[in-house]
Amino acid sequence: MIKSNKTGLLTFAERCKNILASNWIGSLNTIKADAKGSKESIHTSKVMYMIRKGRPYIWVPEKDLHNVNTIIDERGSFAVARPFPGPLAYLFKSLEKLPPRVALTGDMIRLKSEKAQDAVERLTETMLSEQKAIEGFGSTVSNILKSSNLKCTSRSQHLKEFLEGNGEHVMYKFDVRSSTFIDSRGGMHEVDTGDFSTSKADSLTPFSAALIDGINQSNARRRALMLFCLVYFNANAKDAYILSVDRKGFDLLGKVPSLAVNVESGQYEWKDFRLTLKNEATDLGAFCQQLMEMEEEVVKRISSYSGLG
């Protein structure tokens, strides 16, 4: 039996770490500087990054103004959104909805070439192990990921292409001083520094963008999501998407009949739902296995209701 209550939520620190581990690109802000020092105006650009020991390591293009700014003032801020691949991007835009994100403040520490090379080598090893892990999980995982556009959603693929590119970059370690989790409604939740430091990302987060897209691009799995809404929340969804995955469960967005006052019958609204797994998923394979079992369970229950079981 799958739980359908709001227990089993990750802490804000864990959500921050999961977001950082699931993405590969973020927005870096540094204070513009000239010969007279900081002017308090901000320079912003998109940059690639990796996570090592829970801390961002950021690549800044050699000609980017960040490299000048950080010589005068090391302070910076870094914002990363939870990946929203494929159909979610269009849905969020139509709803004027932003994905949850993490905002960090800290210091940009420029790495010497040998330390930067060491970080890249460790990343390469990690990507190889992640690829082997996917292959090792077999059909349970491949049946779900086959619907995903891996060229767009694979974190490893993006980083691999970046590392094989010809652009010159400077690598920085981002020493975090504060972290904030920002939910999809814009609510800001400050994270304790100690909690952020000790929390770890789930093992399935490097694959989460591909996993989410694989589910949302499959009509059969989308229909299963709608059945989840009906069976576990008594909500007759017209459509549904999965928003996020983690070791404890996943978040859904279901298109259900509106209960708002003064709204005509037949009108729909998008509503958030949280489903908690019976057992925490220790890896990608365990998550996919429980999802498939859950799909089978709701089909049986619907058949039973209809007198067909």
C-alpha cells in the first residue's frame, strides 16, 4: 500500500542538495568592479557547474566579467532551479509557475589548474559510474527512461559535452555562507548552515531530470498518474504530470475539477499532490520498481471498483 499523506517530506536542506545534484546549470551573480573597487551593481550570467562533496564547483568562461569582479570582491550568489524538462517547461509558462529553486550566497575561490583538473577527473569517474549504474538496473529503469529525450535531460550527457568542448574556462569553488529554499509559490525558507553542510543528496538525483521526462513523455504513465489522483486523493484528474522525485516519494500536478466559489461546473485547475513511497528508494532502480508496482496496484483497484477484477 502506497502512502498518500503529506508525511515523508524531505527537509529544506535535503531539498536544496537534491536540486543542486540534479541540475548542471545555474545563475551566478557577482558585484561589478573597476579600479576604484566595488560599485554594488550586479553582473549575472548562466554558468555550468558540478557538485563535489556537497559544494558547487563553477566553470566561468575565460572572458566573462565574473573573473574580474572576483579579483576585487569574492562575494557572489548562485541560484539553481529544479529541472523542469519537456512538457513541464510549457506547462509552467502557461501557469506562470516557477519551479522550486535554491539560492546560495558565498565566496568564489579560484582554483589552481591542478586542483581544477583533479575535480574534472573525479567528475569523469562519477559520470562513468552513473552510466554503468543505469545499465546495471536493466529493463526496470530502461522502460521508463526510454521515453525521455536523454540528449536534453541527461546531466551526465550535458557535462560530458561541456568537458569535451573547446571553450576556455576558469574553475571556482563556491564556499557557501547561506542557503535558501524557494518553493514554487515564491515562499522563502532559510536553511540552517549546519543542516546544509551535513545533508546529502539522494542517490537518484543525478537521474531525476531524465526520470521525470521519461514519465511525463509517456501517455500510459501519465494515465497512471491520473489514476493515482483518483485512487489516493479521490480527485478525478483530466491530466497529470510528475514534478519531482526523491527517495521518499514524488510530487504530482493534477488537472482536477475546480472547487473555487463562483466557478462554473466543468472548470479545471491544477493542484499539487504528494505521494510517499512505502519504502525509501535507495537508488534509481528501487524507485522505478516501486513506481511500476504502484501502477499495477491502482489498475487492479480500479478494475475491482468496476467489477472487472
